[in-house]
Amino acid sequence: MEALQDLRKRVQLSAASLPSVCLYTFLNTHQSLNTVEISSDAQMVAGGFANSEIKLWNVAKDHSLIFGSETSTMQEVDDSTLPYSSLLGHSGSVFATSFSPDNRFLLSASSDHTGTRHLLTRSDTPLLWAPYASELTNHGECLEYDTARLWSVDTKTNLVCYKGHNYPVWDCDFSPLGYYFATASHDRTARLWSTDRIFPLRIYAGHLSDVDVRCSLSLSLAAPSFGS
């Protein structure tokens, strides 16, 4: 019996053999850790933080990793010795991350509040891009937008910045095929995107409040299902 239990402990983690308990704990995040995502092959862990940083751990290399520090003392450390990679690009809190099905890419959602968008004036057709009147100046100009970003897991670089939401993007999710993804935002809309275009393919408006839960995309991608 003891030998059998010993063999069970030696089973390597994989997509077909996932742990039944939480093996890792994030220490002293000081309420700045907003989201955690584990890749489908259980090799990578991504964490999105309130300081706009995304940290990427490769747990396949070292299963004894400590996520964070056991003490809250801030000390200068050499970046080359850190057990994680920092993905920098967002300028606001990161609220969600999602690995692509092949685990080569990482999607992130944030409240960047960057840039300027020119929209239709108030006298023109009703605006879909700006459901809140407070977003517009007298000339119908939207001053800020929030983004989702696509990252390369291999090179640890930002590949694409997807702009369109006018308020924080609460969630994002890849489709099972990996080509399409969806975002959900405080601007009361959900949006369908493809990785090779920087503009949304569809805008799903009509919610009366935030769309702030995980988006579920069917294989046909004909009718994504969202909640609010």
C-alpha cells in the first residue's frame, strides 16, 4: 500500500493528469493580484496585477516555486534572478488573462484609460461606441478607451493592442479554436474579436449594467453567450 501511494506521488502533472488540490500560494500580494490563469497543459501560470504588470511563471521548470515573498520587505533584486517574466505594456489594472488553446499566446484585459477616439457628433446617428453621455465632449469626442492585449508566451512581448472599449475591460476569453476571442466591459457591451484584426468584429450591446463575467464561445462562434 505504501508503495502504491509513493507511485501516485510520482505521477507528473499534465493536461491529462491535473492536481486535485491547490499546489501554489501567492504570498503578500497586498490586494494587488486581480486574476490568475493556468495554461491548459499546466505548465504556465499568469497573474494580472493592479500595478498594470502581468507576471508569467513557468512551473514546468521548477515545481518548488514560491509566488511572492514570505516577507513584505521590498528589496532590490536582479531581474535575471526572478522566477517569473514580467509582461509590461498596460497602463492600468489587469483584470483578466486567458491562454490560447495551444498555450503560445496570452490575452489580457485592462483599464488602460489611454488615447483619444473621434466619434460621431451628438447630432448624428446614436452612438454605439459610447453608451454613457459623460464620455463625450461637446463635439462628440471620446477622450479615453481601454484595451485588451495579445502577448507571445515564447518571446514575452506584446504583439497586438486591441482598442475599442470605453471603460475597464473586466474579462476576456479565447475561443476553443484560438482564432477568435471575446471581451466584456464596464461600458455595458461585449465584443467579439479575431486575433488578426485590431477592431471588433461584433459589438453586443443591450445590457443594463456591466458585462463582467467569463464569456463562453461555442465552436460555431455564431452566438456567444454573455452574462451581466
